[in-house]
Amino acid sequence: MVDELTARIDSTFWTRERRRDALVITLTLVTGSVDAIGLLRLGGVFTSVMTGNMVFLGIAASKHSGSIALHTGVAFFMYIIGSFIGARIAGHAPDNETHLWPLSVVKALSVELGVIAIFAVWWEIVHATPSTNVAYSLLGLNAMALGIQSAAVLRFGVSGLSTTYLTGTLTQFIAGFTKKKAPVQVRSSFILLALIVGAGLGALCVLHAPLAAPIVPLGALCIVVGGAWMSFHHRLE
């Protein structure tokens, strides 16, 4: 009787859409933490906000700063590479999409997990104090990982669903008040909150326990990949 009641609650409250949204929100923790690492230890540039990095490129040109230009250029280039890889693996959402979490998205995020794992090992080897040349490589790995993630989330084909383009999410959140779209409002608010929490956790680790910094993005990605597999692909659909 208790099992039947639990199953009924799960089917009515913990729907497949909510499970998908929860995993996407968890992915945003990755974005926040990786951006914090990049800003605090890898050259002071973003690894997900490419519009912000375009501004940095303009600043670098006006200040004749080779350092800003190089760091921003590495992040920008590797993000593009990651986006291309992610799009090739995840594909594009067809008009008649039936899967809430396509298997190709799991594959793309698994590749991202591998990239973050390489970053984590390298980070430990250099004891979280990378030299300038190593910092470029670590920054590039993180930017590539978030490029893969961005393309993978884009595969869902859901308007406004993003883990990196969050200025748009914020705009949608505000605009939603005029349309009274409660589910979208709730999802957007949690995504924005997750970005702040992820950045806070990443910053805390970098500043007070540097060797533990990769744990946040690595752990969050493991939860997402494992959760997606268990929720949507543990048996043939």
C-alpha cells in the first residue's frame, strides 16, 4: 500500500519533465563553479559567457594587453571547439522529438565529464597553482567542456532552457511575470540560483581548499550523467 502511494506521488509530482529540469539545474552548478575557477585562478576570464569575453577582447585591444587577449582568445576558441563537438555528438532536435532526454545528450555530457576529469587530474598534478602556460591549457579544457554542455542542452529543443546563456534566462524570468507562466518561472529561478550557488562553491574551494576545486563540477556532472541514465535510459524506451 505504501509502495503504491509512493509510486502514485512520484508519477504525479516527480514527473519526467521535472526530472529533466532538475538535472539541467544541476548542470548549471557546473557552469557556475567552472566560471569561478576561471575567473579566480585561470586568467580572470569567463569559460561560459562568450559575450563577456568579447567585451574583454575589446578591452584588451584598447589597453594593448596581450595577457587579456590571450586568455580570452583561448577561452573563446576552445568554447567554439567544444560547441562543435557537442553539436556533432548530441545532434539537433527534430520536429517530432519524443524523448525528454535523448541518449545522444548523455553521450555528449559523458564526453564533457571526461574533459573535466582530465582538468581535475591536471589541476591536482600542478597543486592548483598552474604556471601561465599550464593555465592556458586548463582554461581551454574548461571552456571546451562548457561548449560541449551548451550544445548538449541545446539538443533538447526547449525554448529558454540553457545552462550557460543565462542573461536570456533572466530576461525570460522577468518577462514571465507578464505572461503568468508558473512552471517556466520556477525552472528559471532555480537555474539562476544554481548558477550563483555553483559559483559560490567553486570560489570557496579555490580560495580555501584549492585542491578540492574540481570536485564541484566533477561531482555535479557525475550526478547528471548517472541520473539521466537511470531516469531515462535504464531500459529501452
